[in-house]
Amino acid sequence: MFYQKHKSVLEDAIIACEKRHYWSPFIESPSRHLHPEGAHEMGKTAFELQLNTSFKLDQPGETGRTGLEISPYTQQPLGIDYPKSDTETIVSASKKAGQRWRKISPEERAGICLEMALTLEKQCFENAYATMHTAGQAFLMAYSGSGPNALDRGVEALAYALKAMRDVPNSASWTKPFGKAGAVTLSKSYRLIPRGIAAVICCATFPMWNAYPAIFANLATGNSAIVKPHPNGILPVAMAVRTMRKVLSENGHDPNILLMSADTKEQPVTVELLQHPDIPIVDYTGSQRFGLWIEKNCSQKLVFTETAGCNGVIIESTENIDGLINALSNGLCGFSAQMCTSPQNIHISEHGIETNQGQISFDGFRDLLVDAVKERVADPKRAAALCGAIQADESLAILDRLRNEKKASIALDSFSYEHPEFPFARTASPLILDVKSEHKELYNQEHFAPVAFLIREQDAESALTNATSLVRESGAISSYLYSSNETYKARAQDAFADAGASLWCNMTAPMPMNFAAAYSDYHVTGLNSSGNACLSDLAFVADRFRIVQFREPLSS
Amino acid sequence: MFYQKHKSVLEDAIIACEKRHYWSPFIESPSRHLHPEGAHEMGKTAFELQLNTSFKLDQPGETGRTGLEISPYTQQPLGIDYPKSDTETIVSASKKAGQRWRKISPEERAGICLEMALTLEKQCFENAYATMHTAGQAFLMAYSGSGPNALDRGVEALAYALKAMRDVPNSASWTKPFGKAGAVTLSKSYRLIPRGIAAVICCATFPMWNAYPAIFANLATGNSAIVKPHPNGILPVAMAVRTMRKVLSENGHDPNILLMSADTKEQPVTVELLQHPDIPIVDYTGSQRFGLWIEKNCSQKLVFTETAGCNGVIIESTENIDGLINALSNGLCGFSAQMCTSPQNIHISEHGIETNQGQISFDGFRDLLVDAVKERVADPKRAAALCGAIQADESLAILDRLRNEKKASIALDSFSYEHPEFPFARTASPLILDVKSEHKELYNQEHFAPVAFLIREQDAESALTNATSLVRESGAISSYLYSSNETYKARAQDAFADAGASLWCNMTAPMPMNFAAAYSDYHVTGLNSSGNACLSDLAFVADRFRIVQFREPLSS
């Protein structure tokens, strides 16, 4: 029923994954004239009405209430409590619900998932405010990052799941001669069997962007899922889970194929879920340290991780210095560099670079970049729209530590800009440090804070060597290159590929340099320590289900 | 070049995997009139000339000679020594060779793999004798099991690898509007990057059947491979590796993308390979115990295992008792039940079964089966062709232990039949034990020996419960059902699917009940403890390579 309803959209999604062109079934912009009248206000009101109340989720296994989220914008508790779930009870409810869910055809499951996605689109405004006040994103990013862009990645995963499942036929007839004894014909049928329950562990800064792909990949392939939001990112997840459960139950399905297990930093439940013997799949987004722990310690589970890397930018030369400075300053400011694709390390020859405005020295480049960033954060309104707020206090501590680092010189100090709407917002403009290449210990890891290192490299070759060695040592999700030298570009492309990293070249405005497009940009290679799973490829879905077969002679 | 040459065969293989019909590019029978004159004799001679000589493999890192294979047919050493390889040297040679190999197009790599497979077919006779005298298989099984049937599974894996790689386009053009700023067009290109080196660990009884799929899946996806034969199964692997290396070097490729590391039971090298940091992929066939150890201890590697299970047969009713007895007695004798698909546990109601010849009691069924097995092993020539030899002394020890088991009564004792050609052959006919259902400890694990348990179940329902619970506890590669009751069949199909096992129903002669056909039968579900990998599905290949991407504005 939902498969028929959504068939053409699903086929378009599959085609988009194959052609990797721009496509989306969702409205990307929150612009008022693209949405029903009052949609934005209603979403905002819904969010506000939720504050200081109990979030109703109507799940089994509720043993109490939990949740202690602080808004990065007010630095006050949201005052919302959520079901505290008994792990055994929800695991067993999830298991039970999965028994029926797996019997629904793959196509219909995909149809239901798309119905959920389209329903979720309708609450994008509500979820945007929830994301703002948990992750700290600015409204526009929260709208797309928990809304259409996240749903696009979800539908992309859904398309791959459908494709992988379609690869297995329902039945076959097989006739083979057996020598003098004659031919044998067997009738064969094949069933797709899900692995069981997936634990979907979400991160604080982008609560939905990896959650939707994991949820849809799991549900489409017949698994059930228990979503574990970050302790400070429960609300957006809870809203989505409630809506998806509603779509399920309104259409006669057991909503318990999707459950949420909320917790607090003080009483975490993650490891309990990860180690539960009835949970064979783990989808994790978060820190590299914990991601590696999971990869190592959940060895007999199917583990998909997206963590973090040490993203580098090589500046070799450019035909468009204004566009470069524009894009890079934007990239350093965007969500205060709390994105997994944010650039951190800027490798540039100490002898400067060739540009369309002639040779520019290292110091000249630094000044251009510093001025551009300064300008972006000078106006509080502009700063607020671009930088948003800082998700956690830890990031401020990192900035404090780094600005006192003796081996680095401060090219631009970070300051807390005054948010025009939220006077108590936790904010920080980018800190730019000027460092010598040899002080690798300063920049050879991700610093989860708005900080960039301008690294004085001996020359462009050293920059390439250093940047790719950092990919090998510390991983990278996005790497960037600015070069107008075709030979260098080709060499860099090879070098990053050899290091297991994708390379975005000469990204200039108006597109944000670190924008990753569903259906087109493969996100995370799995070849370095920034995660083992890619959004989305066949490997992201093909092992979430298995095949059992029945065969019998045709005559019997 | 080889892609063009073999394109139509590769496409046919892909179609066969989709339709899952019978198809093969290889000659399955060793029948003389299907092969060039003298092919059989030449193969036999080549094998005999190899005995008591040094096997030349021309590999790097040779630090001495190793190998101590005993023929199950003569119980004498083959007298062949092989290169003993320094692990660091071969790993670094493999790595180096991989650097060039990965740059060849996926299609061409697939073409070269098929060229190898077709070349390997020409040495099937030679390899059949090598397999006989290491694994203990009878000639006919050795011919197909290390020859066409194994190559078919290899080509099947190759077809899946090609399909998974084709899913990623080489390039894309992506145009997206960015609000008032206008549209951006990016030119994107995608590269497939292999993970690196695969360690392919082979088993003693079927040295090539899992080796070819692993080798071709790895090489096609751009990885290099180091094959580690079982200490008593080196020769068939060495012959194949030598031929494949020859195809590579004759066509201008570095043969070191495929290397062999031989060892002895006393000085094993397996763990050294498995734990080498430069080896990210492991393909393993062998014992369940070691397979589980690998799954647990190689957590950050991509691990594919096929091990062993406790294969059950439920006898509920039949319309063809003769065919059933014929097929089952054949299944118990075939290669002395040393196949991963051999049946072991026969579950039957103590009240007997309905058949086309009326009600047959448990004892009546036992007698029919015992008589049929007796008949098959009465004539040494027939016994030799069917049972072959026992690969290892351990199997004889198992028979000794079980025949003295007080809780079981011997329905048919095992004896060493006299091989007509090899008077010193290590042989054993099937031991059939009559046991009570409650003595589960007797049969709740795989006994790697020609032994079958006739299990007295309370009724057909108990049989189903017991058989599926054994799948859950101990795994199963193949499960069998004989039933003419449609309701029971449907329930059994569901119950086995729920337990994560495939079910072969009413298999009667002339087809061997446990024959698993490439391109049609998915081998190993990955849902129980008999292995985590399936021959072949997309999951068997999709994660062996990853994707890196390059993108750049079109105008730049």
C-alpha cells in the first residue's frame, strides 16, 4: 500500500544514487512561501510548549523519568523529562515487534519508511528548534541539518537497502542434468531475514543526520531499532521517534520496532545496550575514541561508525583568492566548526602562494583570512546565524588551553560574541593559531572547538605529505585542496586516495565548502580512523539482512 | 583486454546470480570424451611427477622449505616441500604488488580473474589427484570439488564483486541552486579503493571450494591475497597459486598479488598472518572453534568465515521412502561425511512415520537406512568411489569414542573398508547410533567423522523443536526435511528460517541431497554459528573495497 503510494519517489531515489545528481523529495529551505501558512510559527510554538513538561512517548518498560538537557542558547535546563527505560523490557518489546515487522515485504517496509520520512518533514520547524536548543546550531542549519538534509540521507540509505534486497529474487527454478540419471528440477525460494535489533547511538551536535540513515537502513531491512540519543540531544530524537511510532501504529504496525532509550551523562545506558546479547547491530555517531572502543569491543556485532577526523585544507595556489577566503572563513565559522566536515588544519607554504592577484605571502594569506573571519563575526546577528552556539563547555576549555599554547602564536583570538536573541548563549568565534609545521602535536588530532591552525609548511610538497600523514594517523572525514596547478591537483588526488580520504577541490562560495550532498557525496570512506561506514553504499545495508533458502524438487 | 575477451561470460554469470538458474562455464564431468585426449592421464602424471620433489613457486621471502603432507590413501608423506615464507617479506611484496593492481580498472581485474579461472580448469585433473591425496576425497568428488564446482563458486563471487563495483559510477555532474547566489555545478569522480591484503585461510577437506571465491572476490575488488593452505592441504593450493601467478606474470602483472604461505602443524603461521597490521581482510574456512576465535580476536578486520555446523535431518513423512533412503544413505556415506553439508542428526518420531509404503516404525526406518548404507559400503570399489578416505586420524578417534558411548546403541558399526587401489588407505564406513532425544550431549555438536545419530523424538513437533534449537546452539550449514505434509513443511520452513537456517526439503536421488549449486544456492546464512559469510551475496564483496571521491566546481 505505501510501496505503491511512494514507488515513484523510491525509484527516483535509486536513480539519484546511481546518477549521483542533485535530487530531493524534500523542501530544503524554511522560507515561508514554500510552506503552509503558519508552519514556522506552529513549529516554534510546539517546541516552546514542550519546554518544562513531560515528553509523552508511550513506550513499554518505563521505570521512571530521565533527561537533563541544557540549551546552549540559554544555558538553562529545557526542563523536559523522558521515559527512563528498562533495557530488558525494551529489548524484549523490540524483539517481539520485530517478529511481525520482518514478515512484511521489503518493498512495503520501504514504503512505510518513506511515509515516515514525509511525515517527519512536516515537523521540521519543531525539530529545528529542538535541535537549536540541544545541539546549539543556528536555526537555518538546524532546519536543514535535522530536517530535509538529514531526511535525504535517510532516504538515500533506504534506496540502497531496497536495492540490496531486490538483488535477492523471491524464487527460482533450477534444472540440472545429473548424468544418466536424468535431470532434476528444484523449486527454490529465498527469504530475507533481518539480524534483529539495532542500537542507534546518536551524537550531540547533529542528532538526526546520521540517525535517519541508520534507522531507515535498519527498519527497511526488517530489523527493529532502539535509538539512544546523546544526553544533551534527546528532544529532537524523541520528537522524531514519537512521530515515526505514530505513523507505524496508525497503519497497523507495532510501534515498538522503534524505541528510544534516553539517559543522562551521569547514568548512561549506552554500554548496556551495546553489550546486550540480543542486539546484533550497532550504528554509532560520536567521538573517535568511543567509536574505536566499539569497533574493538563489539567484535561479534555488525558495527557501523561515523566519528571524527582531523580535517585538513591545503592551499597550494588559486585563481580565485576572494572565493577561497570567502569559503574558508565561512567554513571556519559554520556552526563554530562543530561539524564533522569542518576544516581545522590549513597547510600553506611559508613562502606563500600564487593567486589571481599575484603572489601572496603566508602572512598576507593569514591576514586575509583573519580579516574575513573577523568581518563574519563582527555583526552579532550575522555571527549568530553562522556560528550558532557552542554545544558543550568542553569546547571552551579547549579554546582556553590552546590560546595559552606557547608553541603557537594567536593570529585571531576567539571571543564570545553577543547573541542578539539569547544574551546567555554559549558562543565562541574562531580561534586561529599560527603554528610551525614541526609542532605536529598541536594539530595532529581533532580539537572539538572553533579552532583552526595555519600551518607553516616548507612548501606545497611538504603540505601534501603532512596533510596525508595526518589522515593516516588521525583520520579525516573531509579534506580540502585549493590549487590551480593541474599536476599538483592530480598528485594530491592520488595521495589522498592512497591515504583513504576524499578530496574537495577549489570549493568556493556560494556553496558551503563542507556541504555533503545525499545521493551524490559518499560520506566517510571507511579507510581511515574517522569511521568504518559510508553514507551510503551497498556495504552500509547489505549485511543488515541475511538470506535463508528453501528448496524442494518440483515434482514432490 | 581480458574484460573484452570474457565480457559475455561475466554477463552470463551475473544473470545466473540474478535468475539463480543452472549455469556454468566449466565442464563439470571428468568424462574422457568431454576433455582433450589424454588430459586425465597427463594430469595424473603431472601429480605423480610432483611427488617427492620440491615445489617451485618462485615467490619472494623464501627462507627455507616446509610442508609435511600425508596422503590419506597411502598414509605416507607426499614428500613435497614448499617455500617457507618470511611473513614480513611476503606482506611487503603483497602490498607493493597491490599498489599497481588497484590501479587497473575493476572490469579488467574481473577479466583477468576469469582468465585465471579458465586456465585453472585445464589443470583440474592434476588438482583432483592433489586433492585426493591431501583431503582424502574420492577422485570424482576431488575433480568437481576442487575443479569446476569450486571454480563456479569463484566465478559467482567474481560476478558479485563486479556487480558491487559497477554500482559506483566513475563520475557525476551535480548542479544545485544555492538560493539567490545561483546554481553551483560540481564535477565529481569516484574511485574504488581496495582495503589492502587479504589472508585466505583454507581448510583440509575442501582446499579450493572456499579458496576460489575468497581469492576472486579479493583480487577483483583490487586487494592482494596471501593464501594459507591447511598443513595437510598444500599441494592443491600450491598448484592453483602457481597457475594463477603464471597467468598474471605472462600478462604483465605483478604475480605477487597472489602469494602462498605454507606451514606445518608444528610450526603454524596462521595467527601471525591474522594479526599482521597490514592485513585488513581475513577469509577463513575451517573449524568452528577457530572461526569464532577469529571473529572475536580480529575485531578491527573484515572477517569472512565458513566453519561447520550440526546439520540435522527431520523425517516427518514421505511419499517416496525408497528415494529418501537412497538419498540419505548416500548423504551419510559421501566423502565419509566430511563435508560441511553432510547430515549428522536424523530426527524421527519414536512412533514412526507415514510413507507411500504405509506406516514405518522407528526401528523399521533404522533397518532400511542401515541396510542401504551397508549395501553402499559392501563393495569396496563402490565404497571407495563414494566414501573416499578419512582426512585425519582424529576422525577415527571420534568414531572409537562414540562407538563406546554407553548412552547410545550401535545401529551400524563403522569399519575400515579395504580400498581396492590403496591397501593402506585410512577408511571408515558410517557409524550409525540409535539415541534417545534426551541425550542431547551426544549429538549437540559436530562430530567430524562419518557418524550419524538416529534420534528418537517424541513426535514430529519435538523433532522440529529439537532440530531448530540445535541450529541455534551449534549452528548448521545445511538442514534437511522429509515431509509430505504441507502444513508441517510450511511450519518447518518458518521455524528453520527463524533459527537462521536454510532448509532442503524432500531431496531424493539422483541429486546428492547436500549438493550446493553456485549461482543458485546461497551457502551459509550468517545467522548461526556456522560462519558469518555467505557464498555469495552482495555482503560478501561490498565491503572489500571502499570509495574515495574527488569533487571540484566545473568552472574552475
